[in-house]
Amino acid sequence: MSRPLSPSLLRVALLLALSALVAWPSRAADVAFSGVLPNGALYRVPVESMRESRFRNLVRQQTDYSCGAASLATILRYAYHLDADENTVIEGMLSVADPEIVKERGFSLLDIKRYVESLGMRGRGYRVDEARLRNLRVPSLVLMDVNGFRHFVVLKQVNGDQVEIGDPMLGNRIMPLAAFLESWPSRAVFVVIGSDFDRNTVLLQPSTKPSARALYARQGPITDAELIDFGFSHADLF
């Protein structure tokens, strides 16, 4: 039976692991520190680049006008586990939108709604005030005003006075609530509603351990009645 390593041997082992670092491959998922501990055991620690970490569980937009498609693809992929990517969503939305208007203004929430419904799901727009925003427990699309430009992002959740968003251009980030509200004048959220919604989606992973009550609430599909409890009013925007 091998004996536990002393602190000094652990430090040596870590140095050995660092010295055994191989050439960096093209994908962050393949990057790792590896080496051999003094007791002969293999030592390997996967490494994630800062870029990969910033866009973890987020579909990144590849064009200037595809923020809506990338944001919707993020929700479809990580909240409904559909094999969706930016190109698939763009092609799907072009099939239900006016190409000339899209070229001039980009995709609209109505285009997104039509595409979602073509998948057999529902898309709903709701007005949400600040108080109800804090109780939001489903990922949604919001249209922000960034220096005069309209930009779709995924609104994940509000924790205290901070808002967690998935930005298809800048990555996962946290904004002060006051700054978010200032750049979100419409107070509108767009929610995808389907029977296969994953209550434990990574898009809603809390920064702290959830309570038993919160875990219990994440069971089954979203219902219309629950949407009101989640912070939505009765009146749909469309």
C-alpha cells in the first residue's frame, strides 16, 4: 500500500507535471499538464483557455448581424439539447422571414418567434419589470441597446444586484443590474416554451449551491401558469 505524499513531495510532483507539459494543441479541450508522481502514478490536469472559458456553453456569433441566431441557438442547444448551431438557425429563420428586410435590419423577434414555432415549440414575448426580473428562472432572449446598436443576448439570471448574461459576441459576463436596465429600455423578454425544457440547464447553473426548494422547482416542462410566477405578466407582446 502506497503512503500519502508529503507536502514537499507534492510540490516536486507539481513541478514534474509542469515540466512535462507537451506542445499546445489546437483545441483547448486537448490541453493538459501531465507527468508522473514519485509513487509512479500518472498525473494529468486538463486546462481550459480563457477564451474557451469565456464562451463556455455559449454559441458564438460569426457575423455582425447574427447575434439573434446565435443567442437562440444557445437556448435550443443548452436548454433543450437540440443539435442547433448558428448556421442552422440562420437558415431556418430565413425560410420564414423576408430576406430583403433581414439584409437591411437583421432578424427580428417576430422572425425568431416564427422559426421557434416551425420547430413545434412556442415563442412568447413578455414585459417584465425590475421586481419580477429578479424572480426569472428560465433563460430568455433580450434585445439590448449597445452604443446605439441593437444586440441580442441570453439573459440567464439575476443574482442580487448583478445580471448574468450570455453575450454571443463578448462571451459570458456579469453586469451591474443598474447598467443592464439602462441598456435594456424595452423591458421585454422572449421565452422559448417546449415540453423538453431542462430545468437543470447549464444556462441556469447558480454561482452558489441551490436550495432544496429551488431544485424541486426545476422539474418538468414550463407551464403558462408558471410563467406568471417566473415574473411574466398575462399580456403577450406578440
